[in-house]
Amino acid sequence: MRAVDIIIKKRDKHPLTTEEINFFIQGYTRGDIPDYQAAAWAMAVLLNGMDPRETTDLTLAMAHSGDVLDLSGVVDIALDKHSTGGVGDKTTLVVLPMVVAAGIPVGKMSGRGLGFSGGTLDKMESIPGYRTDLTTEEFLTQLKEVGIVLTGQSADLAPADGKLYALRDVTGTVPSIPLIASSIMSKKIAAGAQGIVLDVKIGLGAFMQTLESARELAELMVAIAARAGRRAIALLSDMNQPLGYAVGNALEVKEAIETLHNRGPADFREHCLKVAAHMLVLGGKAQNEAEGRALAEQTLLDGSAWDEFRKLVQAQGGDVRYVEQPERLPTAALQEPLTAPQSGYVAQIHARLVGEAAVVLGAGREKKGDPIDHAVGIMVHKKVGEAVEAGEPVFTIHANDPAKLAEARQMLQQALQISATPVEPLPHFYGVIGE
């Protein structure tokens, strides 16, 4: 078998066999197949696609390129959630404690932010001492003894995905739905997930800009899970405006803490309850979404979700005083409101521009390895559809550098649109795949 024949076959729009896919991924992971051939293959996949069987084979080949965790000796069912990335998306910080408080242990491996999309690990590292580099052994021990883990992904899990993703990033092959789906699902399968809730974002601040493309990705990932002997549910959720009010690491941790105390923004609380409800259904704790939601909501009302969050921080070396007294978390030196230029109704708060403004301030990364300023970010005070008066604050910019603040201010002015006539609020969700 030769790599060039596999490239030609996909170039000519023919499906690849399981053996051909395994040969190519194993060869690329070992270094036997060079980057230039892998780039040619990725471009052929981008242009000509893969059917669900091929995509499942690719997913499993990438999952088995390294270690595959077996959590069956630790938990009854291994649950996971994945968001395709957004602005102000701190959902994991609230959902994990809710699900664990409702009786299902959860160990999750998360990522860092790149570009306008924030990373869960960066948010948690706002808490002094919090470790995101647990070994596999530490992960398993904490899951068994504490019942909740939130750490970075081990380098031993799905190494083919890390290598292929880096290549796609520089060869214009990122927006291939089979390559996106296999990248996400290979990591979930390698991490031992048996039930997965996928939060697929749609809109201006999402990778998938249209409902059609988001639905295609969601349906493919749910199909991969079924073919791989796993269960998955995909939620199609809005990302035209930021989720919640806070964008930026410490600001988002504070908002998550507020929500765990049964306060916080209504849209964010609703989002967390829906994700948690579906995880509880997959985990067998609830018969349906309504029952799962009631169970999840109870963990906010009785404080048990908050207790689990504290346990998580403590177990991973974080200083619990910073979450018990959130005012201790990093705070920006400069805080400037940006007000509405006219009265009317909020027609748009462009999520991507808000996310990019946060990156300019230092809350995110333009390239891997960039340092993060945990204190900076943006508070968004209005939602689409809400009335606003001229001179009323719409954003508050949290900055540590006057020049960066000025640049972010200009971007946020472009992000805001005000209408003279009433505007319908945006929906939170557009549908569920795989129920």
C-alpha cells in the first residue's frame, strides 16, 4: 500500500477502505508519511468529502493512534461534553458540578483558547494554583476518589489528531466537516467517553456560520458515535451574540460562580441547565430532558453544585479563597464603559468582534504559546432585542494597557448595532440531534 495511491483515490472521489485509512493515519503519526502528502490528502478530503463510514474509520484510527482510556473500572458510565467554541462560553465550569452533584462522576479533558474562542483551561488558571496538567494516573485517581476532574488533554491521547490539526491550520483545510467531526470525536473516544453531549454553535461567533452546516456537522458526529458504539446528543445553539455577559477569563469565572449560586445571566443559566439535563439523560439519572432539568436545577437551589465546584478547585491545587471571595481574582487596572450612541433597540452584538476585542486586550491568543492576561475582558450589559437609552453603558472594557483599550473600543463600536424599531430576541437553541 502506498500513500500516493490513497491520495489519488480520494482526489478522484472514491471512498477509502478501512485498511487504507488506518495505513495512512498510522504512517503519518509515525512520521513515515511526510507532511506534504498528508496536506495533499487533507485537501482531497476537503474538496471531495467522506461518507459516514469513512469518517468513523478516520475517527477510530486517530483515537487509536495513542492511548485509549478505559474508565469502566472507575465510573458506571463515562460522560463528556464538547462545545465547538464560542464567545463567553464558560458552560463547563457550571455543567460539570451540576451533573456530579446529581450523582454522576465526570472527568473532563478540555483545551485552551485559540483565536476569538475562549479556552476552559485558561479560565480555570485564573484561580491561583489550579493545575491543568494532571497525569493519566492522577486523572483516574481523582475521578475515583473525588468524582470530578477538569484538566488538559494528555499528549498520549489521539496524537494523530494533534499532528493533523496543526497541519490543517496552515494548509487551508480546517473547514472540512469530516475532518472537524473526526478531530472532535477521536479525542472524546480516546478519553473514554461513552455518552457525549455536543454543543454545536451557530452564527457570527461560531465556526459554523449557518444552521445548515451546523446541522450537517452535528448529524455526522452523532452518526460517528453510534457507529463507534457510543451515544451522543447534539444541541444546536446560538452564538451570534456572546453567551452570558462576561467575556474574559477571570470575568467568566466570576460569572460561573454567580450562576452556581443560582444567580447569573438568564441565557447562560438556561444554557447550562439544558446541557446538564441531556447529560443526566445519557447517564441514566433522568428519563427525559424535563426530569434532567429539574434534577440539575435542584443542585443550584440546594448549593450542592457549588460544593462540587469547590471540591474540584481544591482537588487540583487551586486556592479556594479565590472562588469563595471572587473579588480576589485578577482585576484589570482600567475599566471603561462604552455607551450607546443613540436610543433604540439592540439589533446586533457581533459575537466574533467582541471575542476579537477580548483577544486584543490580552484575554486570548492569536497564536499558540501567546501569554494570557487573566484580568482583562469585556462585560456585555445588553442582549439583542433589549431597549437601550442614548448614553447607557452597553459594554465595560477591562484593560491593563491604554493602547489596547483604545483598539478594543473601536472594535466594540463596530460590534454594536441599534435599531429605531423593536427587534426580536435571538433564540437560545435551534434544535437537538440524536434524541
